[in-house]
Amino acid sequence: MTVLAHRTDTLTRDALAVLQPGFEGTTAPAWVLRRVAEGLTAVGLFGRNIASPEQLAALTAQLRAERDEVLVAIDEEGGDVTRLEVRGGSSFPGNLALGAVDDTGLTRGVARELGRRLAECGVNLNWAPSADVNSNPDNPVIGVRSFGADTGLAARHTAAYVEGLQAAGVAACTKHFPGHGDTNVDSHHALPRIDVDLETLAVRELVPFRAAIEAGTKAVMSAHILVPALDPTRPATLSPQILTGLLRKELGYEGLIVTDGMEMHAIAGTYGIERGSVLAIAAGADAICVGGGLADEATVIRLRDALVAAVREGTLPEERLADAAARVRALAEWTRSARPASAVPGAPEGGAPGIGLEAARRALTVSGVPGVPGVSGGGVPGSAPYVATLAPVANIAVGDETPWGVAAELAALVPGTGSGVYPRGAAAADVLAAAGDRTVVAVVRDAHRHPWMAEVLDALVAARPDTVVVEMGLPRAEPRGALYIATHGAARVCGRAAAEAIARG
């Protein structure tokens, strides 16, 4: 092989190594297996790739038959954002619920059990946890995915989550650096901007990331957000000042830096994914996440060729691409050799299948209005309640394919429970007509962010004081109704915990 041919082969392998693409289907397409053999070191899995734990294990085994050290990544936060249980809802509450309990031993145990299940299926890199401090209650994309609005709380639970997940041999990817909590724009749709000073960033946004780094997080995911105090022109994912200057040099982080999805409009709609990927690697990122929306071989080829061309043109230093590829391979090697720790302080030994429901029960806050009866099988003696789910449009990170609410769980406890789903445009009269004489259980998700939802809720409570209200998003409003339940998340186990509280009355 000539020197030029060898260099070309090395560049191509390095360019493939830094990509984390997705694909369609529940088995690995031939093109994925071929690219893995050629140097692709990681793939990303989404809900579309998962039908059951057994199928997922077979899929990851298929990938590792090509190369044992391949990284298999997934966006499995538990709670509202689940891929492992996308069709039925998560067995684990999300971050806000864990923050509401504020027991770091419980958080560590939940993360370890989640990691154990991922590891059993062959997944070894989890794009979690979210370390964002949810300082803006109107944030449309973080919300219950954050441990909370308190910086210290977010920091200690981020560290506990990282420790628990990695004790199971699954690499944690702490996100979204330098902090996505103070935004009112979803970066899936546009480029958010955070206008705070350096001091605020240091004492609020960066604190949980420092904790994650101290806890040994193997990866950090960058955010597609503009933070003028750090870089007035480029979003974090493309900023040398933020990725290399702040994260690497100032915070001393040495692990893998992964971008958020490059097909998100904050990047794709402003820079394009090819240029964006080149700029991200040049800025200090090591891995390009793509495949949530773009999941074909053509995308992989486009990005590979763009990186190789940038090196040849001199816009991307060859040593920077080589360093990024080396970091990816180092993490792949760590996951191959990692063994679950024999014990994690505060976490249960071995498997803990019931820990998710335990956490969801502990996360509930329940309050009633004095003098108004609760619910136990309906407002009319002998009748069952009627569950009205006021359903907003889900953000892209959560997706709309995962069921949520309390209707199914309550029906299992109280036979005869009726239910209906009411999107924007519905009126309280619609709910009352369907409910008849039965007690209404109104289920909402971030009612404070949706005026139409708050309006329907207020009308229901005014017309029927015995209405039960279940808030499965960020609780902001004053408790209302005969019974007010805040679940701090919409996972299946959160619905189960709320249904138990309703059935008790």
C-alpha cells in the first residue's frame, strides 16, 4: 500500500469512527454491518429499533459479531424519554421525580438498575443523564427531564446517576453542556439563546457538569444553544471556546464529547449537517450524533466524505480528527472491559426490579381541599370515575408514540373506569358530557405552559368541585380540586403511583 493510500484509508476509518448514526429496523441493515467492518465504531438506537429486550439483545449481538468493541448508544433517560419501553411507558420515573424525592441513594439505585437492563440487552452507552438546571419553568424541551431548578440538587443527583449507570458497565453521557435549562426555545426547531453572564453560568449551569466530571462521566453531550457570554457567534456544539476552552481546559474534562443530534434544526437549519459536523469536530467534539431523523447510508457517506475533504482542504486538522477517533475507540474499549461494580453505596445489590415503582410512589405529592370528599371508585356510590386526559403535543425528545396518563392504571384498580383524550380545542363541556355523574379525574401535563389546558381545568373544577387533578408535568399551579396529585413525570410507573393514590381516595 502506498503512503497516500494508507493515509486515505486512515482518514476514512477515523471519519467513520467519529460518527454515531441511526438506522431503520429491528435488525442491523447490511450497510450498517459493512460500515462497522470498515471502521464505524458506534451506532445510535431509537424507539423504532426496539420491539423487546430479547430482540434488542439479538440486534446488539448481530452488531458485535462484526466487531466486538462497537459502541451501542441509546437515549434512555427513563421517565418521559424512554426507548427501551417506548411502546408501554417506562418502569422508571424520570429526573424530576428523583429530584423531588431527593435521595441520592435512590437515584443511584435507579440508574444502576436501568443500566443493568441496558447492559443485559447489549447497550453500553446511554445519552443520559440530563444535568440541566431547569431554571426557566417555561422551558419547552427540558422540564421534567431535569432533576429540578435547584443547582445543588441537580448536581448531587447528576453525580449519583452517573455513578449508578457506570457501575452497571454502561457509559453515561451527561447532557446538554453547558446547560439547556434557561431556554424557552426547543433546539429541535430553532437555535435557543441564553443571555446570562459568566458568573451566573459558573454558579448555576456549570455546577452539575462539574459534579458529573468529578463522578467520572465517560461522555458529555453538547447543546445546540447560543451562549453569548461564552461565544457570541457559534452555538456550543460548534464553539472551540466552549468545547475546548471551557470543557476541556477550564473544567479539565478528558472523556468523550458527543454532539446532540446534528439533524436538529438549530444546526441543520443554520449550518447544514456536513459543515456543522466538520465545525463540531474542529471545535473539540469527538463524536457526531446523527440518526434520529436521518437514518440511512447516504447520510453516513456524506458526513464521512465531508470530514475527509475538510482534512484534505486544511479546514480540519488531521490530528484533531485522529484524536477524536482515538477517544471514541478508547470508550469502546472501556465498555468492552467494564464489569459491574460489586457494590455501589446506597444502591441495592444485584437487580432491583421494583425500584422504579418505589421511586415513583415516593415522588408523589398529594393534597386535598378541606371539606371536599376524595375519590374511591367514583363520586356516585357504586360508580367508577371518568379520566379525562388533556393532551398537549409532545416535544420531539419525548415523542408521541409512548403512552402516558393514569387511565389504564386506574382501570386496572377500579373496574369500570371510563376515559377520553382531549387535545387542544376541547372544552370542559365535552368532558362533563362524557363523564355524566361520575367523578372526573383530569390529567394534565405542564398545565402552566398551555393556557387552553389551564382554562379547561379551571372550568372543570368550578363546575365539579369533586374533580381530581393529576399533574404529570412540572407542577406550578396551586393545588386545586378534591384531590391534587403531582407525579413529577409521565412515566408508566408515575401513572401507576397516581392511580393507587386515587383508588385510596
